[in-house]
Amino acid sequence: MAVQRLVLDSFADDDYELIAIHCSLASYRLAFLLNKNLNLRLFRKKEDIIFSHKDLIACFPLYQFEDHFQYTIYNLFGNKFQAQTEQKNNITNGLFTALAEDTLVTKYLIPELKSVDYFLKIETEASNFSSKSLLLNMLNISQIMTAYIVDHTILKSKNNLIFE
């Protein structure tokens, strides 16, 4: 009896490019500037990227544009989520038995790249797509400090980039 094997290498295809963006603007302002300067039409999705941690739920903004003529999908999303949490200290201090302290908690979508503010994920089927020309146009925007292409295959948390 013959033994048959299935090879699943064709399904593990990473068909996207990832651009890291360092920018101090709010996500809607960055999406506006990218739309204006790169001729995109990014719009805010109704559902954000949501990750639940043991103590809080982190929501990362997601903007998307599907270019049906170029067979390309652009996803702009934030890397940082900051929230204030209240922690109680059980220190007796005069009349007050418990003092509440607000602490700022930061969660990252890609923890290996904590300094990155936003990512632009480009999924394309076109063979003539050049992310380098897109990157050069992004660097011409004065509000973007820097942007560069990230090798997503070496990221430990690359499964966080699957959000569809």
C-alpha cells in the first residue's frame, strides 16, 4: 500500500511587504497625509485590531484601501496602545486606608519594534509593484520622521499581522 503525503508549503506564502513608520501624528492625520501624497484612499475600518491581555483590552486603529486595479491591499495600523489603569496601594496613610494610583500602561502589536509608531502592510499580487518608490514618496512627507522596510519573516510576533 502506497503512502501519500500532502505538502503544505504553498499555503505558507507571505505575500506582503511591511513598512515601519515613525511619526508622532494621530492615526487619522497620518492616513490623511498618506492619502494626499501617495494617491491612496485609506479609510478607517469599523472594527479595530483587538488583543486582550490579562488586565486590559488593547485596540489598535486600522485603516484600509483596496486597489482593485492594481490588485493591492494597503493596511495602515498603529503599533502602540496606551491606557491608564488604576492600582490601589494598601498603605495606611493617616485617614486614608487605600490610595488609588493611576499608571500608564503601554501595549505593542509588534513588541520587537517598540519604537515604531505605525505600520503599512501592503499585500499585492502584482509583480511590478515597487515598495521602494512608495517609501521614497513617504519620506518626502515632512511630518514622517523616518520610514523603512521591515523583514517580516524574522519577527517573532508576525502572527499578530494576520487580522482579516
